[in-house]
Amino acid sequence: MSTVPTTQDHDPSRGAIVRLFGVILIILGTLDSMLMWRGGFMLSSVYVGMIATGVFLFVIGTIRRRNGS
């Protein structure tokens, strides 16, 4: 009997780091945007890009988890 992992084993932690980094970017971008809005400043495209990048990374991490091989 061999205990060598096959390519069909599902690794639940696959893509977790990417998803976590995406969530962190979404939270930071949202908080910075709300502080800019509350302070009466014009919303910077940097924060919108940070939120969009966070969503993109979260989606990539979710796809990697579902397709984990």
C-alpha cells in the first residue's frame, strides 16, 4: 500500500493566501475610501484600483480552490 498523494486529492487550503490578500485589499480600499469621503476629499483612483485588485485576487483564489488538483 502506497500513501503517495494523487492529483485528484482536494487541498482545501489551495488559494487561501491569494483570497486572504484580496480580502485585505478590499477592506483597506473601502476604509480609505470612506475616510476620504468623510473628510470631504475627492475619491482617488488609487483606492478604487485597490478594491478592484482585491476583488480580482479573491476571484482568482476561489477559482484555484475549486480547481485544486
